[in-house]
Amino acid sequence: MRIRPVGKHALLLDCDDPDQVQAWRAELWQRREAGELAAAEIVPAAATVLLDGVPDPTATAALIAGWTPRPATTAAAADEVQVPTVYDGEDLPLVADHWGVDVPAVVERLRRTEFRVAFCGFAPGFGYLTGLPAELAVPRLTTPRPRVPAGSVALAGPYAGIYPTASPGGWLLVGRTDLALFDVHADPPARLTPGTRVRLVAV
């Protein structure tokens, strides 16, 4: 892990892989909760963790350099979000071709996988879900759809994701859900936050 200053009051942790991102995100959140770290925001991404609103970046970087992320612990059952999913996406045959299996096998794999929100982005409430083996990564569509319906469950690269609102998108559609993923009046507004375990439960 490498630490770089970003502007006057932020630090960027460059990580080697998504597992390291998850470990550092959890460690930094725990340290902040314990009063050992001052940072307004801790924002994980695919290969980085951003600490924003850091009063003394130089001192904080030296502090973090002496820490080692603790082994991940099993999250409580209450931390799992079960997403009721209808597996009728129009791109299921494409995914099956990429995986070298039939459509029922794709559905079974997705149903059995324990996903975890690695980071959020693209749109409010959109969580990038990890959990599929690297060899099952799939390409995006060559030409994105102009409108993907809200609640669409989709795959792209090594990730699964659920569109919280209707928007353009090039991910492969495998299903849909009626679960609301973003509510500006809720606390927190996003149903899927980094670290949350997710099950795409067939209905």
C-alpha cells in the first residue's frame, strides 16, 4: 500500500488489489470510530481509498504507515441485504455464452454467490458488488443502452450491480428487483454501502 497527498487536506491510499482496499477501508473506519483517525470522508474505490478532510495530512500519513489492517471478520447477519431478484434479464444468454454454461447455471451461480459492496459510484446508490471469480468477468455492451430501467440487476467486468434509477448503461442485464436502493430521506440514503454483504435471492 502506498500513501500519496491529494491537495491540502486529503490522502490517497493506492492498494494492490480489491481485498486490500476492503481491509484498509474497514481498518480506517474502525480507527476513526475509536478516535484514532481524523478524516471527514473515507471513500473506497476499485484500487484506492481516499481520506478527505484530513487536518494534518503529513502526520496522518505517518500514522497510517505504522498500521496493519486487521483480518476481516465475519459480518453479522443483520449486515446482509437480501435483494429479491427476478432472473429474466435479456442478456442472460450472453452471460451463459461467456461462462460456457446454460442460463439456469448462470442463475444458480448468481443466486448462490455472497456478494459484497466494494465501493459506490456511477450513480447515487449504485454499489459495485464483488464475489464472482475473476475468470467469470464479462465485457460491457459495445453500444450502451440509452435507458436501463431502475432495479435492473447487471454484470460488467468482475462486478455485479443494481441500477438504482433509470439511466443509460452498458452492463449485461440478468434480472430485476423492486427493492429501493436510494432514498434521500433515509439514513443512510443508500441501501448498499461499502462492506455490506448482498444476496440476489431468486423470486
